[in-house]
Amino acid sequence: MGFIRKWRTEIIFALLIAVAYFLSRIVLLGNLPIFTDEAIYTRWAQIALNDPQWRFISLTDGKQPMFVWLAMIFMKFIEDPLVAARLVSVASGFFTLVGLWFLTLELFKSRKVAFISSLLYVVYPFAVVLDRMALYDSMVATFFVWALYFSVLLVRRIRLDIAYTLSLIIAGGMLTKTANFFSIYLLPFLLILFNFRKKNWQFDLRRFVLFAAFSAGIAFFLYNVLRLSPFFHIIDQKNAVFVYPFSEWIKQPFTFFPGNLSGLLNWLYEYLKIPVIVLILISLVKYKEFTREKLLLLVYFSAPFIALALFGRLVYPRYIFFMSLMLLPLASLGLTYLVDYVIKKYKVSKNLAFYLITALFIAYPAFVSWQFIFDPVNARIATADNRQYVNGWPVGWGVRESVEFFRNEAKNEKIYVATAGTFGLLPAALEIYLVENKNIEIKGHWPVDVLPKELLQKAEDMPTFLITYQKENLNLDDNPNLNLVFQIRQGNTDFFYKVFRVEP
């Protein structure tokens, strides 16, 4: 009881933040239609769960398997595969929140700043979007934040047990996505925090370098478990799709840098929003303490950010999520400075100043997050993400309705379902829910600029259906052998997810 009385305020804050987090991530979790990449990853996890020989299935597309492995475990206990996969991101986001609290506390030695950092994460629209989707990026951020925390502990305490724990975290990140290699590349910058003034600093420096190399070595050793799969080499091939190999980049090193940088900065602005940007600037300009700690956070943000702008061949907003989290502790420091300034300047109550100013600065990000949960079609998230996750052809508006329709059609007879697409949203989204139904045969077709003859032949034997959802299939709308069963608008676009019955 003495412990509870001593830490009562902190316990209450922690519980309130945790409740706010889970409410913002779990409420209506299954309502947002399945996104193309979600369909792929969820289907991989489903296959890996049912067939141990395919536990490395993600490597067939050059993706590391950690997310798939965890989604596979969640699917053992949760009936809806998509919800199970999304809960992996929910859990990852919670660990990120906790990691930000510990990181901020270790850097700035203030529980108040640490709690504000966690609160900012709860309402951060970028985090709300990705923590509610079955994508890799929430987990990428988890490992990146915890790797930085243990890296800071290592440079300040220089202990073997910390180095070993760090190696496991870095390895977990590397097994999630290539982006987590930055946790190794950035280790030398931890010397920003190294104490060169203490006696025998040369000895401690050698120990830090040795332990950091130990962490990196163990992480690489564990990462090589992926070599057990014959598809390991595809990772490099896939990386080359999104990032220019140095041999190509050197021929035109700055050709795409201005465009990439402009796009990345715009996405960052769309997600951080002006209130948080103001707080970050206040922490950098007005707050005179913790110069080295602030510099380290800026390096952990800017180094991968600039690298992506320089080498990015194909970039999306979610790629900057993990690095953007380094700005939240800075924003929390800025908010703390502002609260203290108002208290001193206007002689107001500490609690009143804290609650009013905090509410003022989190109000708009919280509104955008609330909008994404309850009204995603009109949510003011980054335009590129809006087109990908909500209002565009990669979104499975109509998948839920078509699944129910086909289940009813197949109650008493066999049916054939063809999809305009062989990889991606379709047929994966249908296979997730219908693959075990013995009366339903699903097959992807591409290209589908004309009606495949196979479908006309199938229609002679059984009820046959075709699903289209991309603008490339619009020329099928007037085909005399296709009768439209129903269509669902894809968000607020002019395109539709369409289910046709094929007439023989």
C-alpha cells in the first residue's frame, strides 16, 4: 500500500494512457476494409499456420517473416484472421508506447516528460493508422524504439547483459524488416552520449565499442536463420525494387533526391500536424538542457530520413513512421517547457496549466485520429495513405459483402469464383475466408481485359462469378455474358468493387 500511495499519480496516469491507447486501437478494428498488403500478409500467416513447411512463406516475396510468425500465433486464438493480424500491430504499438516512456525517461530524466511522450503517441494519427492495420510498420517501430533505449543504456552503463539484450532486440527488428538494420548502422552515433570527461574514458570507450560489436554480431548471426529457406536471396531482389542499389545510385545520385525529400517532408507534415511541430521547435530552440540527448534523437530521425530520400526508388508514407517517433520525445520536452513558462509567467496553478496546454496541443491530432476510427473516408490523414488505405482501388470495399454472398450461394451447390488479379487484394482476401469451403473454387486471372474463355466453360457446369475492382477492367462492364450482381463504391472514388455472374 505504501508503494501505491507513493506512486499513485504515476499509476493513474499510466492506467489512463493504457486505456486510451487500447480504446483508440481496438474500437471498430474490423470495420476498415482490408488493404492489399494486409490481405497478402494475413493469407501468408494463415498458410504458415496450417502448413509448417511454409513458415518462411513471406520470403517468396522478399519479406522477412517476424510479423507473419506472430500473426500466425494470434490466429490460433482469434477467429477472424484479419482481426488477428491487426491485433499484432495493436500489441506492437503498445510496446512502442511503453518503449517511448522508458526512452524519454532515460534521456530527459523526467517522468512528466515521459508520460507526455506516451500520450502524444496515443493521439499521433500516424500511429493510430498503422497500429490498426495488419502491416509490418508498427512492429518495425517497436524494435527501433527499444533498440535505441537499450543502446542508450549500453553507452551509459557499458554492461554485457545490456549488450546481449540489445542484440536480441536488433535481431527481432531485422527479422521484421530491412529498415531495422538502421539500429546497427546508427550505433556509432551513441558516442554523442559518451562521457569523455571521466577518468579512464579510453578503457570505457574500448569496452563500449567491443560490446556494440558484440550486439551487432549476435544480431547478424540470428538473422542468418533465414538462410534455412531457399528463398533468402529474394530479400535483396525485393529491396532493389524499393531502394536503389549503390551501383545504380552512384550513376545519378541526386536525380530523385529533391522529389523524394519534398514528398517525405509533406507526409511528415501531414501526420505531425502544426501543434506537434511547434512543440518540437520549442524543445530545440528554447530548452537549453539535454543538448546531446536532443542531438541523438535528431540523428536517429534525420539519418534514415535522408537515406530514404537519397536511395528511395519507391516510397510510401509508412516508411518514415519508425523514424518519426524520434520526434515525439522532443515534442514532449517542448510541451513541458511551455507549461513551466506559462506557470512562471502568469503565476497560474501547475495542474491547470498542464491540463489546459496539453489539451490544447493534442486536440487536433486526437480529432484526426478519432476521425480515422469512426469516419475513415473523410479522415484527414496523409493524402497518399488516404488513397491507399481508404479511398482507392487497393482497398477491399465489398470484400465482406462478397464473402457473405458466396457463402450463401455455395450452401447447396458448388460455385466458381474468378478474380481480376492473381496476387494482392484478390484472390487473397477471398481465400482468407473461403478457402476451406469445399463448395467454392477460387482462381485468379490476369490480365482480364476480355472475358476469359475458361469462365464461359465453367458457367456451363456450375454458377460462375467474376470480381473486378480496378479501372483496367472497365471494358468488361458491357459484356453480354456478364450480369452485375452488386457493386460497392471504393470509398469516395468513382470506381466500384463489382461482382458479376457469368452467363454461358
